[in-house]
Amino acid sequence: MKELTESQRAAARRTLARNAVNADELRMFLEMCGLVPGQPSQPRPDRGGALVSADKVSAHIDRLRDAGWSLIDIADRSGVSYPTVGNLATKSQRQTIKSTADAILALEVDE
């Protein structure tokens, strides 16, 4: 089987993101296609940092989505994990680490 280039992988992720019903379904599709790694085998180290309200971040994600960004686009460009972006987008996460908030809030809608 031929290995995909990084641009082909990015295009596949965007296509799946547009067609998935919800974040769980998208994650399942991405894992099935080998486009994201599975769950880490060891716990992630504590990233530390102050927790901040996720309200502004969630609102900014809404503005980015209204401008045509997918959750994967937001995750890729901010460096924040897709599950975290998904949790913030669905407002199931009420607080986030300040560095996560800063990374997402730094994205400009017109990029």
C-alpha cells in the first residue's frame, strides 16, 4: 500500500472533518484510516499552567467555524490536540490551560 504524503493526509483529515456527525465519530474515522495516533500508552506528563475560563475560547472557535475552519484546521494551526479543540467547541470543557487558550485565541479569523 502506498504511503500518503502529508498534504494528502491533511486533505483526508479535512474531508473526514466535514462529513463526521460529531467529534467521537471523527476520531474513530481518523484512527481507522491511520490519520491520527491511537491513545498514548503512558499517561501524559502534567502540563501545568493556570486554568482559565473556556468561554472566550469556545466563542472564538465558533467564529472560526463560521469563517469555514474545521476543528482539525483549528487543531493543526494552533498546535492544540483535536480532542481538546472538540471539547472546547462543544462547550463540554469549562476551563482550559492558559497556554491552550492563548494558542487558539492567537488564530485570526481571516487567515
